[in-house]
Amino acid sequence: GNAARVQAVQNIVNRQAMPGKTPESLSSLWASDVFTLSKMKESLPKEVFKSVKKTVEAGAELDVSIADVVALAMKDWAISKGALYYAHVFYPLTNLTAEKHDSFISVQSDGSVISEFSGKVLVQGEPDGSSFPNGGIRSTFEARGYTAWDVTSPAFIMTTDNGATLCIPTVFVSWTGEALDKKTPLLRANAAMNKAAQRLLSILGHIDIAPVNSSCGAEQEYFLVDTNFVSLRPDLLLSGRTLFGVAAAKGQQFDDHYFGAIPERVQVYMQDVEEQLYRLGIPAKTRHNEVAPGQFEIAPFFEAANVATDHQQLLMTILKHTAKKHGLVCLLHEKPFKGINGSGKHVNWSVGNSTQGNLLDPGSTPHSNTQFLLFCGAVIRGVHLYGPLLRAVIASASNDHRLGANEAPPAIISVYLGTQIDNVFEQISNGEITGSLNAGVMDLGINTLPVFNKDAGDRNRTSPFAFTGNRFEFRAVGSGQSVAGPLVAMNTMLADSLNWVADTLGDKMAQGTDLDTAILKTLKEIIDQHGAVVFGGNGYSAEWHKMAVEERGLANLKTAADALPVLCESYIEKLFHELGVLSPVELASRFEIYAEQYILAIEVEAKLVVSMAKTGIFPAAAKYLAHLSSTLSGLKSYGIELGNEPMARIAELLTAMMAAVVKLSTALSQHGFSDIEEQMQFCAKTIRPLMDEVRQYADTLEGEIADELWPYPTYQEMLFIK
Ligand code: ADP
Ligand code: MG
């Protein structure tokens, strides 16, 4: 390799190993940096604690008068853990986490200092929000945004090189009350789903129904690459993915050698990550079973969706920060390497409460199965009606590389149920239920529903939205994305469907139909009207892509440019508005922001392609040509003819690459789009293909030019040297 690459490899080979720590016992680590309910119980007066607990567990409104007492206890605890600062943590419409830090220290009039933290500052903060995207909600002269304490997500201590900080999870809203963040709609969507689920459960005869909440367990994939390599790759540094480079001769087929041989260095890293997560009460377990070389996975145990979402954000932050400490870069990009599996985030989702349990868990009695089928049917209806929304909430420039490539779920959103449940719905649709407890054809009746076999063993890896025994798994979510958007969409569509089910049952019963018959009729309506979204076959196949669109009328929104405009559709606006999740203004602002992010991401990449081609690849190829030509003429003077074919081929590739670079530069300077949708389409249909064109020539050149001249670390180096 060239000098810089050789140096990088040498640095890695000679690096001092980070000493592995002896892990502390789990019981001493576990949630030690979290202001948990049990710590509150110890430090708060009984009445105050009761009130907080009610808010956390039953969603009761926060009694603001107790804030001072809680703040004091929280401050004392934080200071005892070494914290000097506190921060309201919030989740703006990037996929990042934002914090506004303040000191506990307050200077008195006599010049002395005391530590201070009042209820007022616990409950509300006022960060300078003007630097966060707001999609036109706040004009700059009204740039105020407020953060407000989310009591349902526990406060914690974050320790970095700058010291320890008490972190308080908050929502972030404009001064007019509009959501500027990802948490606010999640809390609202959860509330809407709870309300609808309560309605249905009470129709089904339950009394004393505990609040229904959604749960989320997110499996996170990521790549690790040594910092020495990344610093030589402007594309990885600035866009998170390689814009040039060819898969190593040993690609994924190499995996049998790779498994079981996680470099010690990575293991030490994982241990470090886990320890920090345990301190924060995040129940994570690393896995080593990813398909691509250099790729890993970490999956926390599921928790309440709101807390899981905050924890997921923390997890991404910790993965990245800790990597730096270990001389690694953690890539959360969905497709850092071409020709090698990308990274996703499987969002496992269910809904339930403490009185009825997991409502997506098939029960052991026909009665609980009916309830399950109604909730499951509601999900099917939701995915059918709002599939394009599910596609839109995972739309990004980076996730586009994954969806639809034959390794990740297709961009067509369908539901996989497994043969058993498929079968039951089919029978309901046919009006006959067989295969029940008693053999033979039964009357159409609840009591004849078969008992489900719990571990419905069949799995379908190609489905974007799969039922996996007691939950749905949304697999098309990108590795770098917040899980909030998908959870908002799922809970909202479910709320809508549960309301529809409750309305439909109510109508039928008002006409004198008994509950059991009304249920079966409703289920039949669902499967007859929405069964088109259920698909158990190979989601990667060309036949499915044709059938899904042509016969079943499902959308195939290939790029984010196709998918994001769904957010502007009137039926989506109506859905969010009616359920109180997002107002039309809030929704429109989200579209604006995500569309801008998409365009910006592609522009950054395209500029990098131009500059790397011009300043890195062209000079390397030209230098090689110069070498070759002097070698050839030198040999000629000895009467030896080497033939100029290699030179001619390289020259041709180089000329073609530079011609593509010119086309790309010209396209980049295009202005005057009639609207943002047109500009997104231009990025998808013109800029991206031109980037691919440049890359194709450059990647061929990589295989032609002397290795010692190639300026960028190769796939082989980045993926295999640790
Ligand atoms: P996989 O086979 O996909 O690797 P796992 O059984 O390991 O699945 O679980 C993946 C994730 O699903 C974990 O985070 C797990 O906690 C979560 N999970 C399990 N049950 C539920 C549930 N009822 N609701 C939500 N998430 C769940
Ligand atoms: Mg999974």
C-alpha cells in the first residue's frame, strides 16, 4: 500500500492493547447511575414518592408542587455521584441527542457559591433552540423552545471525559406548544393507542383495565473500523460510508473463518460498552453473529417504548464514544460498504398492560385467542392502510441503499404471520373453522378457535414486518435511525385500527348481534379487506415485487424521494391529527426537515465523490501512467516491447471517470427546482446514478493501479485488520 496506508497498518499492529477490566459484579453495576424508583423511594417523603410513582406507572398527570422536593433529592443523589452539572436531554429531529448543560453552582450576592437545583429548572428548561431543525415552526425571532421533564423516563448520570452530568430526559416543544422533537409524538401516540385499546378491552368485557403501553426491543447492528483507516477516508469521515472501494476478494464467504474469532480488541470494547449500559440500567447483550466481516450486533431486552427509545439513543451514543476510546470508529450507517451486508435495526414491538398481559401473545384459551386475533387483525389493517407511512418513517438517504437490495427487507411493506395464524385468518375468511380442539368442521364460533402452538417456529427473514410469536418485528428500520419514528407510526396506526374495531363491534352489537358473532364478522371484514398485505413468501423475489404492486395494489416506494411525500398525503394528516399525535403544522414541518436532510446527505456525498475522484484517484492513476510510460519507453530503448495495452486501458477508464465527474459537478450546480419534491427526485434519479457512474470507473481502476499508489485504505484492510 501507499505510505499512509502502510503507516496505518503499522499503527494498528503496534498499538498497545487496552487492558481488559475485570468486570464488576452485575448487581453492583446494575442501574447504579440511574435515579430509579427505588432510589426515589429511599430519598423522598412517602406522599411525594407515591405521587411520582403514579405518574410513572399509571400515566397520571405530574403534580408540579412536588417538583422542588424531587429536585432536591435528585440533586443530592447526583452530587453524591460526582456530578457538577445537570442537563435537559432532548431528541431533536435529527437522529441525535441534544443536551443543554447547566451547573448546579449558584453564586450568591456575597460572592459565595451554593449548589442549587429547583423544581422549576427540573421541570422546564429553555435551551437555545434556534440551531435545531424546526421546519419553519419557529421563525428565528421567536426561536424559543422549551424542554419539559418526562417523568416516565428516569434521570441518569452520564460520565464523560468532561466529568459527570445529571441527565434529565425531556420533551422539546416550541413556545406555542408544537413538538420539535421525537419524544413528544411518541408519548402522544402511546396515549392514543392506550385509549383505543382500553375501549376495545372494555367492549370485550374487561373491567379494571390497567394502562396499555407499547414495548420495544431494538436489535442494533454496527460496523467497527480502526481509526487509522477512517482518518484516511474522507468519505467515511464525512458521510459515514465508503463512496469508493471494491469488496475484498474474501467477502462474506469468508465468514466461516471469521466467526468465533472476534478480535480481542473488539471484545474488550464490547465489554466496556456493556458495563456502561448496565450502569445506566440498559439491559443489553452483545451478539457476535452478524453476517458481514467487521459487523456486530447488540440487542437490549425490551422495555416500555418511551424508555426503550431513550435507551436506544444512549446506546448509539455509547457505542460511538466508546469506540473512539478504543481507537475504533463505530459506523451506524446503513450501508458503509458496497457488496457487503448493510446494518439494520430490528424494532420488536408489542402492546400490553399489567392486567391483560401482552395483547399480541396468542393465549392458551379460545377466549384469549379471540382477543389476540383482534389485536393482530388491527395490526394487519394498520399495515395495509398505512404501509406507505411505515415506509416513510424509515426513509433516509442512507437506508435507501439497504431497502430493496437483496439482503434487507424490500421497500414493499407487507406482513408475515406464519402459517398457523395465516391459516386461522383464512378459515375465518372462509367462514369455517377447522382444526380446532375437536377435529372436523366446526360451526363458526369463538369456542372452536384452535389453540395456537406457541413457538410458531417458522421464520421469514425477507419480511419487513413479521409476527414473531408474541410481537411484531419491523425489520426495515435503519441502523442509524431513532426508533421513535417507527414506534410513533406503529402505535398511531394501531390506535386507528383499534378504534375501528371498537366502532365496528359496537355497530354490530347495536344491531342485536352477539359479541362472539360480531367478533368473527369483524375479523372476517379485516382479512377480506386487508389480507392483501399478508405475505409469507420470499420478499426478495422478482415475482413478489410484481405481484405486490400489480395484483395486490401495495406501494413499492423505492427511494426516500418516493416515500417522504407520503407525509404530505391528506389521509396521513388526518390520521395524526384526529388521534392528537401530530398537528398538520407539526407533520408538515417534519416532512420539510426530513426532505432537507435527504437532499443534504446526497449533496455532501456527491461533493465528496467529486473531490476524492479529482484529488485522490486521478492523481494516483496519472502517477501510475507516468510510471508505466517511462518504464515502457525505458524498455524500448533496450529493444523490449511491453505493449501499451494496460496503459491504454487505464487511460480510457480515467478519461471516462473524469467525464462522469464533470457531469456530476454540473448536476450539482443545478438550481431552480419548482419544489422540494422535485429536488429530491433529482437527487435520486440524477445525482445518485452519476455518483455510481464515477464509482464504477474508480472501482475498476482500483483493480488496475499499483497497490502502492492507491490512496485509500481498501475494503480488505478496513474490514479485516483490527
Ligand atoms: P431474534 O431471534 O430476532 O434475534 P430475540 O428473541 O433475541 O430475537 O429478541 C429480539 C428482541 O425482541 C429483544 O430485544 C427482545 O427483548 C425483544 N422482545 C422479546 N419479546 C418482546 C415483546 N413481547 N415485545 C417487544 N419486544 C420483545
Ligand atoms: Mg430479529
